[in-house]
Amino acid sequence: MDDNRLFKLKVVAMVAVILEEEGGEFIRPSSQRDRGEEWARDHRRVIIGRRNLFRAKSKRSSSR
């Protein structure tokens, strides 16, 4: 493909995306993507070897 044709295809693709986004619809995250209940988060943290939520929340400064 020559450069001019490739450039035109890129411009057409960008314009199509912009026009589609102006429609106002967007994909919402599913309910499965939320963090879950605190006990579930605590359990996952302990499984991977991190501090439980009680200790993490009671810590005075954040680790960096």
C-alpha cells in the first residue's frame, strides 16, 4: 500500500471512531468487575501473602 492510501485509511478510521463516540453510548463495566465484599477482598489478600484489610487499614502510613 502506498503512503497516501494508508494515511487516508487512518484518517477514515479516526473519524469513524470520533463519530461513534459522539453518540453518547459507552460500555459500562460489568457488575463482576467491582471489588467485592470486604471479607472476599481480605481473603484474596491473605491468599497472595499480603496483610489482611484490618492491618492494612490500621497502618498509619502507606508503603511506597
